[in-house]
Amino acid sequence: MKETTALSSLMNKYRFTQAVPVYIQKRVALSKKKSLALTLKRLNQQTLPFSVVTALYLWFTSKGLKISLGGAKILTAVGALTLAASLTTVATVSVQYFRGQSLSVPAESQGLIAIKPADTTENDTGKGIKTGPMDRYIMAIQPLKINITDKNVGDALTLALYRELKDLLGDNQITVLKTGQTPRCRYFLTGSVSALGEKLIITVRLFDGHSGKIVFTDMHTCPGSEPQKGCTDNYAADLGKKIRLIIEKQ
Amino acid sequence: MHIDRKRRDLYTEHFNNYYPMVFNAVYVKIGNIDDTEDICQEVFIALYNNLEKVDSVRQWLYGTLKNYVLKFYRDRKDNTVDIDTVFADISLTFVNGFRDARLVLESVIAEEVADDEDMAVFEMVAIHNYSYAHTAELLGLTKRKIEYRYTQMAKRIQKNLEKRGIGSLEELL
């Protein structure tokens, strides 16, 4: 007879055995978990982090891997840090992704323009090879060409347009081009200011930054009877609204 | 609420190690799982409150659980249960060869199952008839380890009995 079987028979015969029914045996692990939580609560020693630690500690025990409570604490801390790092990564990636998709909801609620996805593809060289970085800005304003003697009028209009469009597109989505700069943009705004007698003729053109096609043109005349500054500011505001409609349609 | 981390950690480790033992010991005396859980909780709360005074946790828990079981019967005022017989030493109730063989066996087990972890395995498997799998689940050891330990204990007990002139375990059966 096998030693273990013989020993069990012996224990039984000499009344050492005090059998616990199988259905009770199955409940002891659960009872242990429940009772530990209850006693710690009654002793005012239960905290949320510690309940996580004990759950992990008892889980390892139930899997036949007895670790120390200190080990369970370290594993919980590592797990929590990993989870936090994962959540941070997911959040960062999501923010980056949605920044590429559109302005965030709070931005839209602030009245900023809800634009279509920024171009994340690259230029087609014509040989089937895509090159070049993604769009840097939604719009770049090329300072308006001044055909009058008072250069300040053109600069003031460019600045006014920049302010209006910045409010619509967001701070980081628009720039004023400096000489020699050619960043990739979805739209380029350019134009000119000319004089006709006492009148100012302002023309603007909005180009598609990828195709080079003109998507919008506009012309405005400031009568010489009004102050030029007020006229250009009003026009900048009107133009901002028109451009908004154009961009939203696209 | 003051959290005594050191004390709480020690208590939790004792709880994990000894809960099955206390549970089994109480259950075989009470026979009701809800009452058993209540008593176990009282016993462990008493352990928490006396942690500094306890030398041998196992012995202390056995002594305390006995008191709580007796209190349970007293509180119930159950006349059908004779409290004295609940914890009576069974070896005294038998005479002649049976009692002698039992005393010998008791002494051999005490000699060969001295280690705390071995004792837990022995109690669960040999006394409370737990399967290796359930024992493993409660003691934090693998099933194979439980089986190995129990087999080794059985072999040691057999050898010890051989030294005492008993050729095999079957002789006692």
C-alpha cells in the first residue's frame, strides 16, 4: 500500500481525522478574503491601496505562489506606475492624434474654427514617392504687397488680418511669413494694397497650400472719406468671417 | 484613524498563513460556516490586539479559538451539546491497544511533523481530508509541492514507526 494512503487510513482508524466537507473546503479561500477585509475594517486599518495589496497578496497565494506582503506591495506599486505610464501615453497619443484631426472641443466652444484634418500625408514627387513633412500651420499670411507710399497701411492690414484669423484658427495654427520662409501650410493668404486717387484698393487671395489653386479671392475699397485704419480693421473682421466660411466648407 | 502599518502587515501575513488552520479547527467543532467565520474573525481580532504578547502564533491561536468555541456554546445555551466533550482528548476515551497505538502515533507525528509549514500541510491533508489542490490554494504552494511534502512526511512517519518495532503502517490497520 502506498505510504500516503496507508497514513490516511491510519489517521482515520485512530480517530485523528476530522474531515471538512468538500463544499466547505471550496469556500475557505473566499472566506479568508472576506474575513481579512472585514477584520481590517473593524480594526480601522483598511485603506484602498492596502485592499489592492491584500487582494494581490491573496491572489498569489491562491495560485500557489506565496509571496511576502512586501513583495505584493512592490508589485502593486509597479503595476500602478505601469498603469499610470500607459494612461499617460494613451492620453498623449490621443491629444496628438486629435490635434491633427481638429481643434479640441474646448477650442471649438471658444468660437475657434473647426477645421478639417491637417494634412499628414506627404508631397507626391510625381514618381510615386511621398516626401516632405506634414503641415506646420493651417494658414500662413504673406505680408500684403504695398503699392502706395504709406507702407504702414499694408502692415497694419496684415496685422489686423493676422489677429482676426488667429482668433478663428488658434494661436499655433497661423503665422505671418517672413522673407525666405516656406513652411508647409494648408492655406496661404496673400494680396496687395493699391491706391486709386484717395481710395485704397485691397485685394486678397487665398491659395490651397498643396495644390497651389486659388480657393478664394476678395476685393475691398476703402473710400478716402473714412479714416484708413478704421476701414482696414473693419475689412479684416469681414474677411475673417468670409475665410471662416470657406475653410469650413472645405 | 491611525494606521499602524507594521502591525497591520504582520497581522495580514499571520492571517494569510493561519486562517485555514483556525477555520478548520473551528468548523469541525461548530459545523456551521457562518458561525465559523464569525469566530475566526473574533480570534484574529484578538490576535491583532495581542500581537506583541504572542510567541508562538499557532499555539496562541489554538488556545484562543478553543475559548471562543466554548464561549459560542455558552452563549447559545445549547443543552444538547456537552461542552466538556467538544474538546475532550479522544485518546482518553479508548482503552487497551487502541489507546496505546494512538499515543504512539501521536508521538511519531509530533516528531516527524515539526516544521510549521509541514504541520499545516499535514493537518489539512491527513486530518481534515483536503485535496492536494485545495491545500495548495490555501497555503500558497503548488499542488506538486504539497504532494511531495505529504509523501515525504508519510515516509518519515513509516521509518520512525519501524524504529519502534512496527514493520509497516499496515500492521496498525
